[in-house]
Amino acid sequence: MRLYDTATRSLQELPAPPGPVRMYFCGPTVYQRIHIGNARPFVLSMWLARWLSRTGYDVTLVENITDINDKIYTAAPGASAQLAADASGWYIEDTDDLGLGRPDREPKATESIPEIVALIEELIETGHAYPAGGDVYFRVSSFADYGKLSGRHGDDDAVRNPSEEEEQSELKENPRDFALWKANKEGEDTWWDSPWGHGRPGWHIECSAMAEAVFGPAFEIHGGGLDLVFPHHENEVAQSRSLGHEFARIWMHNGMLRLAGEKMSKSLGNIVSLREALDTWGRETLLVYFLGAHWRKPIDFSDDALEQAAAIAESFRNVFRAESEPVGEWEPFARALDEDFNTPDALAVMHGWRDHELLQRGLEIFGLESLAESQAAPAELEALARRRAEAREQRDFDEADRLRGEIEEAGWVVRDVEAEPGFQLVPRR
Ligand SMILES: [Zn+2]
């Protein structure tokens, strides 16, 4: 099994099964319902963990919840703790509805303060960090390999484009340095005790501490979105490796999700939540949509792309509605996944399968075994869909929309297609 590693910019071989394979993926910062782009690393990590354990690996997947962060203070001044708790609940609810199960461990920053404080103390004792006015900063110049992971060294970035977590501080020895601990500020309603006074951890140290708390100083895979390579992961590497900890052996960074060709971002106001996407398209269509792009590549989110995914899901359902035929082989499917977890190739292989048992086994890796249980829509919904088609023919679009709504309320989606009878009914979930 080989996976592309950001650090070496090459495919790296995993140890032979049973491994172990210990995986740490950066989870969301919880201050609103997660957007559909945040679902990508979750889906990727759950699929990969499942594939590895099916192929004989001993897998542990840890995905953290960042529930202490500037974004949360900004989103709910004076009530950040409540927002973080609520938004953690929404995150669990929405990702549960993907039907992929849960990571083995989901540590929260708020529950990891002693480990975080201990790691910062060690960094100060070894000269890699320094306290200043209630804050503590990492001394970037003390770590010679800084910038190796991302190819960025922080000089310009830190000055011109401080990340959301880094304000320019007079307290820093050098603008490249980043905060490990931040003194409590006016308006911040949560703080913890520390040797440096009341305050709270910086974002990067949270992940170093949570990963090492579960796995110890070394583990096989660290994952997250491509936007986390710098500064988040670069800083995690600095914090852990400066103490002689090996930390992650392979770095997996998934490509970003783009809305109609644009990167989704809060400032552009084009964020689609996972909740909205699930309610509109259903989990099966969403999962097929994610399958269709290689995890390292960007993926475009558009109605067209989702319609296409829905059609593919429907074509799998049709295989189960027909008689099983002994058509298809497991080997090319396994080969695609073992070579950098190439899900679009695996999807193409499954497309040719007509053997029910084989197809079900393949779909199960991706949480899509439910496609095997599909039946035709109830007769009364067929009748409604027929009436809707007639209404459209007579250009009575109000009536057509009303009938579509009625069908949707019954848990089905009606789609117009070329083939007879001119429409298709698929379950919403
Ligand atoms: Zn992280």
C-alpha cells in the first residue's frame, strides 16, 4: 500500500500488514455547522481506515475537535464555551448522517489542557520556547528544519499574512515565532490555569499534544486539508521534532473543495454546509460525489457534479434490480486503492461489476452498501411523478413544483431524464 506524502513529495510505502497504522486527522474548529469542504478529510479518513482494516491492518484513527480557537471567541463573544459545545454536537450529528461510523478517538482541546501545558513546559526547558507577558512563543530559529514540510519558511508569510491565529505581537523575539499559549484577553470567556497565568493554548500546540497523547512520539499518518500545510502542520512538526519526537511519518493533504470553480470561503460568502448538502442530495449521492475525485485533487461542487453523482448511484441501484451476473474482479479494485487510494479508478472498476455480492463488498468500503437495498418507488409516488411530467408538458410549472414537493415530502427525489418514462425516482437518503 502506497500513499503520497507531502513531506517527501513522493509515494511512500506503508509497513506490511498488520502495521499498526496510527492515523491522526485534523478535525474541524467548531463555531458553526461544518461546511461541505470540511467533510472531505472526514470521509477520506473513514474510508481509508476501513480499507486498511479490511486488508489486514491494525488501524487506529484519531480525529480531534478544535474547541478552543480565536474563531470561536469571535463568533460568540462572551458565550464561546456554549457555542463550542453546541457546534461540537452539530459536527457529530452531521458527520453521523454520512453513515460511515466514527473515528476511534475524538479528543477535544478543552479536555487536553494538562498534556498541552506539559508539552509547552518541555519546549521552554529545552530553549525552543519562551514566555513573554503571559504568552508563550515558539522560537522558530531554534528548529533548523523549519519550512521543510511546506517549503515555506515563514519570513514573509508571518509578516505580510499572519494566519488567523497569529496577531503581530510586540512580545515576539522574531515575527516568525508563533504562540503556544495566549494570555486571557478582555472578552474571552474561557481560560485555563497555567504556569504563565490564565490563558489558553494556541491552535498548533493543541494538535501536537492531542496526537502524542494518544500515540506517543511517533505515528504513521497525519492528515488534513491542503490549507493546513502552512502554518498549522509546519508548526506541529516544529513543536514535536524539536523535542526529538519523530511525529508523523506520512503527511496526507487532501485537495480543497471549490464552489463552481472558486474556493469556498467565508469571505466570499459561498459556504454550503454539510447539513444543507445532506438534506438536498442525500448521503449516497454525496459519498459517490467524493469517490469520483482523487483525494489529492481539488473537487468542484456544483449542481451538475452532484446530478452526475446521483446518476452513478442510480446506476448501481439498477445493477441490484437486475439479475446478478458473474461479471467483475476484485483485484483491479484493490490495486487502485492500494496505489495512493485512487477512488476514481476504484469507482470505474466497480462500474463494470454485475456480480451482486462483489459489488456489495466494494460499495461497503465506502459506506454505500445501502445501494443494494434499493427497491422501486411506491406506486402512488410513480403516479405523482407521472402527473408531474404531464403538468410540465402542459407548461403548468406551479403544479409540477407542487407535485415535486409532495414527492420530496415522502422522502424521494424526482429527476427528469431522457429515457422513458421521462423521470427517475430515487430515495433522498
Ligand atoms: Zn490540527
